[in-house]
Amino acid sequence: MKNFLQGVITFLLPSFICIFILKIFGVKIGKNVKIGFSFITSKISFQDNVKIGHFNLIINNVINLEKNTSIGYLNILKGPFKLCLKHNSSIGNKNYFTRAIKGVTYGVSKLTLGNLTKITTSHHIDLTKSVIIGNNSILAGINTQLWTHGYYHANEGAGRIRIDGEIHIGNNVYVGSRCIFNPGVLVKDAIHIGAGSIVSKNLNKSGMYVSHGLRFIENDIVKVKSKLEKVEEQFLVEDVYKKRH
């Protein structure tokens, strides 16, 4: 009920009144903070010079925004995950960040943007597992997708497993429009990824990467399982395996 009341306050009241009331309730809010008409039920910690635009739906667990950070308008953040924006980082407009409920997911998940890092417009980030982006990096353009889970089917019958893996993107990384990241990939520092690329393996060497052609891979679920680590977690609704970096 308290979280819902906070959402009503942030959505209906002008910024200066909203912030005054939230501070009375003990919410940590710094100086020169502006909150647009957005529905926010998350546990809040805002440092100085934070700005949030209008018509965001922010119903994840926690949002920690450090100095000079911002969230634009019409973003959706929902599910049991933590958002942390480091100094001078930002989220643009119309992005979608989501994580399924416990039982489908397990453990802790977080989205962290390093100093001066930016997610621009209309990107989709799945937070089944964590996504960590370093300093001075950018998801540029539109419609990039980061997936931290996927599925692998047996050749016949109902055999199917889910494969989870965190995504780590380093410092000074540029990601062009409409890229797709598969679960468990690691992108090192000083890398440029061209528009329309599919990132299905670790990128360890600095430089430019562009999309490649289709290639054939033999389908063998037993072999795939042998390379993964099974998640032994109670109450999961399906078989889940983790990728290793």
C-alpha cells in the first residue's frame, strides 16, 4: 500500500510538492531534483541534480540515481531488479526494462550504467540476469535488444531447457542500432559494434565488429547441457542452466 501511495504521489503532484512529501516520508532525495508525472513505486535513492521525465512506469525493486543522472520519458521498468545509474549517466526515452517474477527467475539482478554511459531510445533489455555496462559507453540509435535468457530444444519431444547468463559491456563501447545480444556475453573495453550485429560470443579484442552471415550448428541438447551449469534452485518452474564466461 505504501508503494502504491508513493506511485500516486509521483504521478499526480508537481515535482516540488512531490519531493517535499517524499522527504517527509523519509525518502533519500538530494538537491535540485526534478520528478515528472511518472508512476514510481520503487525504493528511491536520488543524489543531487537528478531528473526524471514524464509518463514513466517505474515499478522495479530499487532505483539508485547518483549525481547528474537522468531518465527521459515513457520508459517502463518492471520486475524484481535494481537500477543503478552512476554519475552523469542517463536513460533516454521509450525504453523497456523487464524481469519476470520469482519462481521464473532466481537470485539478484541489477542494471548498472557506469559514469557518462547512456541508453538512448526504444531499446529492450531483459533482466532475467544482470546487465552491467561500464563507463563512457552507449547503446546508440534504436531497437537494440539485450537478452539474458534463452531456450534450447531437443530434436524431438518436449525436452527444453532455459539458458541464463549475465551480459557485461566494458568501458568506451559503442553499440549501433538494432543489435541483439545473446545471454552470457562479455564485451571488453574500446569496442565498436556496427548496426544490426548479433553478439553471440565474447568480444575480447578492441576494434570494430560487424554482422556476419548465417552458419550451421548441429543441434544436440545433451552436448549443450554438458557445457553448462544446472541451476539447483527450489521452486523454479522449468529446467534452467547458466552460461560461463
